[in-house]
Amino acid sequence: MTSVRATRVNGSSNSARFVARIHEPGGVIDDLIQRLRDAKSVFVLTGSGISAESGLPTFRGVGGLWRTHRVSELASPEGFARDPVLVWTWYNERRAAHGSAQPSVAHRALAQIEPLFDDFTLATQNVDSLHLRAGSRNVLELHGNLREARCSVCEERRSLEGGMPLEEIEHACGGRFRPQIVWFGESLPQTEWRFAAQAASRADVKLVIGTSGIVQPAASLATGYGAGWVAEINPEETAISNLVDASIRAGASDVLGRVAERLYGGSLSGGRPLSSS
């Protein structure tokens, strides 16, 4: 069995901050599982990396969407005002990609872990609905979703099932239908943000999965709220890697699939939870 090589990160001799830098961080996963067994409140923050395992490209990763489009053209009120057809053409393509993608093992593992806790909150920066499709229930979509569009003037909603016909962008009230997405320069929805901040503050264990730690204010939920134990799961080093208690360098499905199976004592299809002993 491969041994774990870990290094201490920016901490005192009493610090528990270690980084597992191999593909089989078994000891760190054992620690994560034990902390989950002991936890009463769990908070999870996910980013585009978890959906990359479902085949959806990340914005900042290799081959990410930023490489072919400027953010100002596609994800801002100014870009939408300038060229709504371009923006909707891109979001229609994204919505179609989301519809053809399937929840990964990581998505399904989180959905199975959730019922083990009386207090479990999953906040996501993703707009692809894969957590909901996987069966997660207490999901806060911090950046919106691509299930609906809303009018920029009267706030009327319409379903995006089948996409947004480009000839129907203009609304009868004089506004335009726009994606139900939080664009750059816009505030996060107040209710979702308040619930997420409260959940992060009270959590015993926080899991930060597949996020770069760059996009604010969502990234602050990982390390800026509460005193719970924080584990990052990401194949790459991120902006918060030296701030968390454990940073596991592996794919989310590899880690969470193992965690769910250990907690349940069986496969991802279900089973009885293991005891804490």
C-alpha cells in the first residue's frame, strides 16, 4: 500500500494543517471519515471542479471556457446589454451541455452522505443542477441556475426547458429575459447567502470541493466563517490550500466515493451506516 507523505502548512507545532500530496492519501481520508462520524453539523462548498468529472469544462482550468470567450462578453450585465443574442447563444449551449451530463460519483456520494446528519448544508457555485439531479436536498445555489430565465424589468420567470428561443429574448413589458445567473459585478441572492454563512459558521466539518478559492464572496465560506475543521478536495493547489486543515490532492469522485462507502458500509447504492466505534 502506498504510504502518505504529508507536509505541515504555515502552522505552529500544534497545528493540524497537513497537505496530502499523493494520489492515495489514505491516512488523511481516514481522518476525514472519523471527523464526519463525530460531526453534528457539516457544510459543503462545491465549485466547477466537481462538475468537470461529469464532463463539464471548468472556467479556469485547462481548456476552460475563459480561453475562448471574454467574461465581459458573456457573464456581465454590460455584455448582455451589448449583445443579448451572443450571451443567450452561449447559455443555451451551456444548458444543453448540462442536460446531457450525468451526476458524477462525487455528486451521488454527497447525496448519500447528507441523510446521515441532522444538519447538512451544501452550497454550490455551480449552475448546472447536478447536485439536485443526484438527489441532494439542502442545496443553496449561490450563483443561480440555468433552469429559469427572468425578465430584467418585471421579474417574470420562464422555464428554460428546451432553451431560450433567441426571438423571444425581448419581453412585452420592455425588458429582456436574462439567465437566472449571478453575473460578475452582481450581488449573491441574500437569502441563499445568509443561510450559507450561518451553516458555515456552525459547522463542525467543512468540505471544500473542486473550487479555486478565488471567486468572492463564495470562497470566504471556506475559511472565513466559524472554527470548524476544513478539508479541501482538489487535484490542484488553490488559493486556500495553505489555510485549510487538510488538502487532499485527488479527484472528488475518488475521495467522496470512498468516504460514502465507508460511512455506509456498502456501495453507493445504499446500505446501513457504520457505527462510530
